[in-house]
Amino acid sequence: FGSSSFRFRFATMRWRPCLAAACWLTCDSKTIMGIAKGSDFVVASTFCFTFDQTSNGRIHSQTIVSTPGHKFLVVNATDLVPGASCESLVKAAKVVEPLVERSTEVIAYDLTLNVEPSLNGQQVAAIIARCGQEISAEYIIEFDNPGSWWVKHFSCGDLGLLQKWLSLSLLVVALLPVGMYSWKTLERRQVHNDLTALFFMSAFFLALHCIAFTVHMVVYAKNGTGLAMIAFVAQFLDLLANCMLFIVMLMMAHGVYITRSEIPQDSDEMSRFLMLSGAFALTHLVSGLQAGFSVEGTLWPLGVASGYAGNTHVIVRAVASVFLYTKAQQVARFEKNASKKTFVFVAGCVGTLWLLSLPVCMAMGGGPHAAEQAFTMEMARLMAVVFVLFCTWPSRLGRLFDSAKPNDRFHPYAEFGLED
């Protein structure tokens, strides 16, 4: 787009001392903080403005540089093509502001740009550039939509996320008493096994994950940064919930407690079970740590990051989905009981769809709609959890999961408190 459709007006431009902590306390929009290191140029962030046609948006930049030659650019995100040179970006930029150090003190260059409604729905990028030289700059950049807190700090692809997470948390809170009733009933009847124990722990961690990330989203809607520690905890809870749910789905696909009491020890089947579970947990843990310590992805709720670690976990999930579906189909084929045959096959399909939700959504490219795709994955997992909760309901557990191996505590008459 041309200069006539991309107009900025300089509201203020001044020099002033500014400590990073003080700058952080004054932020009231989507706020990006970081240190730009590299050569030629660094993309600080991108944002898509949404206007109500009555007010202007705002970009507020505070940068600290110690060497001359740095520039602050605002460009159309479509200009960020692979292989784009620093000179071409400077030439195509709609705003080019030199960042010059005027003294030996720590000085922040403070710039506020008013963004007009003609940019509605268009993605822009804020860039720190120093063509042909090394970049060394610290920055705090705020993007601000006009309007209420429901839209003020959210880019175009993130609009509506706050409402969706609030609705998801309300749904999870409403399901908590249902899950607690099922847990307590099974506990009173003394029919819990490792499958139900893992499932209820997974569901509990999922509930905490949803509530924690919703709290982060509410705070983000207020200050544009959210609560980084709460977001990290939410991602770690996502990791725990996924690992436990994966083992539950894998056990059900093998027919454990449904068609047989256990997977034979020291068998090739058990080796494959352990190898797949270990690969899933290990790749998820590495990717989760990478996601948790990343300064990007403020609205990313999952314990999976992009990059080598995340891609490895995506591959493991894709392989696991094929294995789970194949195993469930194999177990169902040899099962004579019609209801159990159907149940094992359906459980395999549900687990496969849940596992594939991440590879499919990440294959769609992410980009500005990554947070929306993450919410879709959350819903896929919640449906898998509701399915298992339905299957392990006290009135159904005895009919479907009746192949448990009897022992001193769990035997056919344990519910009546009878001794052998």
C-alpha cells in the first residue's frame, strides 16, 4: 500500500532518562520488551490494528542505543519477504526515525505515533535496523487499539480470545463438580485403578491450566503484558495434563482393563508402549521448557514451542496417532464382545483426533492466528477428556473396565467390604 493509505502523525518526540522497570510499569497496551542483537535488522514485533472508525490507534516506542546508526522502522508486514534486505526495508518503510545517542548517559528515545483508521485490519511490523552493521538496542514497544479492554491490546487474529477463554474456564468450573462426584464415587467403591487415577489427575491439571491461563489473559487485557509466571505455570500444567492423558488413551487403545488386565511384562508390546510414552514425555518437556522461557508468544497457552524441539514433538505426536489408531483397530478386531469392540475402536479414534490436532494446526502455518489455533487444540483435548469421563462414569466403569486383575484390595466383592 502507498503512503496515502498509511499515515502516521508524530504526537511527541522527546529525549528523557528512563529506567526499564519504570517503563514497564507505565505500559497500557500490547507491550513487547527485548534486546535487539544481530546484524542489519531485527523484527521487534508485528501487530494488526482494529478501529471503531472514531479514534486513532497508537504505537509507542522507547529505545535505548549506545552506538550511532540505528533506525526505528514501521513497515507493512507484507514487505517482510524471505531474503528482504535491510536497504529495501528502509526504502519501503512508512516511518523511518533515526535513533541517535546524544550523551554518555542512559537515554531512551521516546516516540509516539498515531495510527489512522485507514490501516484497519492491516498487519504492520516494528523493526530496529542498522544496515551493514551489528545491532545493539533495548526496546519497549506498545501497540494500542482504540476501544474497550476487550479489543485494546489484541491484534486482529487475537480478537475474541478473551471471551473464549472466559467461556472455557466457566465450562471447566462447571465440569469440576461432575468430575469430583465421579472420583469420590469410585473411591468409595474402591474400584480406582491406575488408568482412572491418571485420568483424574490429567483432568485436574487441565482445569488448573485453563483457569491459570484465563487469569493471564484477563491481566493481559488490562496491561498488554499479562503475568509471565502464571503463563509459564499454565504451559507446564498443559505438559503434565497431556502426558497423563496420552498414557490413558494409549492404555485404552491397548484394551487395558477393558479386554485384558495388563500388558504382558517384558514383551515387545510393553517395550513399544514405554518407548512411545517416553518419547512423548521427553519431547514435550524439552519443547515446554523452550516455550516457557521464550519472550515471545504472550498469548500462547500450550507447552509446545516452535523450533526443533517443538517440531520433534509434533512428529512424535503424528507417529503416536498412527500407532494408537492401528493398535485400537487391532485390539477391537480380536474382541468378541460387541460393546467393548466398539468402545476400544471409538477410544482409538478420539485419541487419534486429539493427537493430530496439534500437527494439523501447526501445519496450517500459525502466524497471526496461532493463538486461535491453540484454542482449537484446547477444545479438542477437552472433548477427549469429556469422552473418558463419560466412559469412566461409575455406572459404566463396571461394564466396560471389568478386566482388572484381582488382588487383596481390588476384587469382585471389595465394594461390600468382604474379606476372602
